Amino acid sequence: MELQRLAADAPAADIVAAIRADGGAIVEDFVAGDICDEVLADLRGPFDAVGRSTENDFNGYTTLRVNSVLDVSAASAGIVGHRPMMAVLDEILLPHCQEYLVGSCTAIEIHPGETDQALHRDDTIYPLRIPGMELQASVMWALDDFSTENGATRIAPGSHLWVDPREPGPDDAVVQAPMRKGSALFYLGSTFHGGGANTASAPRAGLIDTYCLGWLRQEVNHYLSVPRDIAAGLPEHVQRLLGYGLYGGSLGYYPLDRGRVPPPDMKGGEMWEWQPDGT
């Protein structure tokens, strides 16, 4: 069994249908390769400087991670806020919220010698499960070519439909998701997945972005992890994904809120009127 693969110009409804059927699906060549190259170049220094700071049994000991990609790569905003990707997420998440948010934005570089990561569900960070409602969805972007040898993500197809609480067993199918640079693997928060073992001679790098319902607490505090002067320079829809803006007219209230990042030198007690031209 393999996950379904769709072309970059496939209708969002077709991509969503594939995701709902198996718990995940691959969209090939979804973003230009030069954007991947630019993001990966931005990440090289942070990978080398802090990539090993989260080593443990779960994350691995031959895998580098950068946990706040928008802080170090302006180019990554074109992936985090990729409009065709959001059209897919709209169909999955918006039936249960007015808008959704970026939960986390993590670059992962799996090096040779890494073993299979434990299969897990991302939505276990939330202490509830509501049948028929996905609390979050994830998109793994290939910044390099992913292969079965260099650690392509592993997925347990159909695991999003498991009702009884259980872990994947020896009789459950697990498939890998090899894909070309620029392709994207969508999977639901309720789908069991994990990084693959790297038995190749070179690393592979990916960018995994999770998106949660707008009324949930985000996994990462983006107000602190992405400095305000950097956030202020991001596209407005990416600012809203980070959480700058009222949800439903009440959640996240701030007196200065005008749906965008306040000027970096603005203090909490000052008043600011955002004008249509952004001033």
C-alpha cells in the first residue's frame, strides 16, 4: 500500500478526499525548488548551532532540529503561509473554527545512522478527542529529496479512524512517503506517523508545520519565539496564522489589536490606530 499522490494543480477537494481516506496524502512539486534551497540555506547556520539542543530518545540522537523557523528564514513564510496549502487546510479545519493558527514550525534534518522514530499522533498534546473533528493537521515539506533510505516520513494509513485508544501493532500497515524536493506530505493530527531511519550516506531536511483550530492553545508561543520586528515584516495572513488578531471578536484581546503586529516600539499602555495603508 502507498499513500495517494496528487499533482500540485489538483483541486483542493481531491487532496482533502485522499487525506480523509488514508490519514495522509502527498502533493508533488507543491512549491518551487529554489524556495526550498533558500530556506535550507537560511537553516544551515541554525542547524549547526542549535540543532542538537533537543536530542532525546523521541527526537533522536542523529537528528538536528530548529524550532522557530520564521525567526531565522524570511523565505519560509512562503511555505508556512502557502495559499494552495491553506485551501486544503480550510476544508479540514474551518468546519470547526473561524480561523486556524500555526501550532509549530520546525525544521528537521535526519542524518545517517538515525533510527526509526516512534510512531505517534501529534494531537495528543490536547487532552481530548472528539469524533469527526480534527484538532490539527500537519504538512511536512521536503527541502531535499526524501527517499526510503534517507528517512522519509512513515505513516500508518487509516490510523486516524481508530476509535479504541491503542498504539500501532505488528499487524498494522506502515508505509513511507518518499517525495521530491518541493513536495508536501499532508497528514491529520490523529494519524500515527514518525520520521524514518536514515541508512543513506547523506542527510535529508524537511520543514514540518502544524496548524491547530483557532480556539486552541498553540504548541509554540510564537509571540516570544518570533521577535516582533521580524513578525511585523511577515505577510499579513502569516501574522494572523501566528495569532496576531482577535478570534471570534473576543479571544486574544489586546487594546492595540487591529489584526496586524503592532509597531515594534509600541508599549502596552499606548493607543494605536491601524490605518488601511498599514501605518
